Amino acid sequence: MIKALFFDIDGTLVSFKTHEIPNSAIEAITAAKAKGIRIFIATGRPSVIINNLSALQERGLIDGYITMNGGYCYIGDNVIYKSNIPEADVRTIAEISARKGFPCIFVGEHDICVCQPDEMVRKIFVEHLRVGELPEKGFEEAISGKSIYQITPFITEEEEREILPLLSNCESGRWYPAFVDITAKGNTKQKGIDEIISQFGILLEETMAIGDGGNDIGMIRHAAIGVAMGNATDTVKQHADYVTASVDEDGIANALKHFSII
């Protein structure tokens, strides 16, 4: 019996086309919650830029959050898990970014900033993700005297393969072609699932995870039931127990009905 549902945000709960949660998904999640099922968010976004879940938040439907790809998890005001990137690795990626000239986002516990932003950053975060303009800082101001939980360099997959081996205590997850999220090693959405369910006495075999991006593969494989959205990449779909319809074609509602959750 499924007792916990874990949802990615962008491309899963929220449409890239409308920037909203479809009504069918809101109704489906409301019905699941009414049956006593716990509802959790599992996202690469830090909480400071989670600005598109009000339809669920205002209804009191969300029980907890896995943010920064598992690097920062909380239930209400209670932070149940956080793990920052070692300072040496933070400085390494900052130095590489400064030298090569690519934009890089640094995320602290309660703040976010971007170094060397270009038109691509503005286009993605302002126009496509509707986050808004990110504060711009120099590298030293961005990283000095604070814990960094996630770094998002705007690099290609080839550049990622070159740079990641230089960050010995990190791992990466990509949910958008233009950039990659880097977190401390061991910080993944599946790690977040383990931390969350331990707080509620829920077993892994009582979980379902739904996502669409490369950073969702781990949790799709980890949960008892892993669902890929119809708009997911073929790689993501290969790891899923079930492929539902796209976010814009009632994919969430379809998946919950398929498995008799609602």
C-alpha cells in the first residue's frame, strides 16, 4: 500500500508551457491526501526559488520538501537533513568558472546568487522557469564565510565530464540541458526520500516517486514504484515502472488512478 508520494516540480507537477499545476493534478493530489497519503516535493530548486506551488501550499497539501536534489530537506520549519559542499570543492568550481567564463549559481541555506550571468541565464530563469532575476555577485562575495549547498554551472555535458572528476566530494544531476546541479556526494533525491520517510515511519516499499528529468532517475529507481512523465526523456523512461501521460495531458492524475492511489 502506498503511503507517500514524491513529486518533482518542473515538468512533473508544473507545466513548462503554462507554468502552473494542472487542475487535474491538484484534484488528484487532494484526493490522495484525503485518503491519508503523505505528499512530498523532491526538487532541484532551493526553497528560495520555489515559487510555483501555491496551489498546493494554500490547500495545506504538502507534508515536506526535498530540495537542492537532496542536499536540504525539511518538514515545516524543521530541517531534518542538510549537507553542504566542502569548501575546497566550492573554491575549485569557482576558480574554473572564473577562468573559463561560464555563469555559475551558488546556493546557500537561505540565499542564491549568480556569478558571470549571461543572456542564457536570464532567458532560462526569467522567461522559462519564471524565477526572476537572480542577485549578481562576484565569486569571493558569493562563497566566502558561508556554507554552499548547491552549485549550478552553465556547462555542457562534455564540460561536466571534464570538471566533475576535479570535485572529489561532489556529484551532479542534470534536469535542464543548459546547466547541471552539483551537490555534495551522497546528496540525491533518493537520499532525501530515505530521510523523509524515516521521520514518518513509512517504509520504502510504501513509496511512489514521479519525475521527468535526469536528476529524477535515482528516486524513480529507488522508490517502490517509479513513474516517468510522458514528457520525460527516453533515458528517464527506461528506468520507470510506468510511463504516464505528459504534465499537460493529466499525467499526474493518470498515474495515481493507474495504481489505484485514488
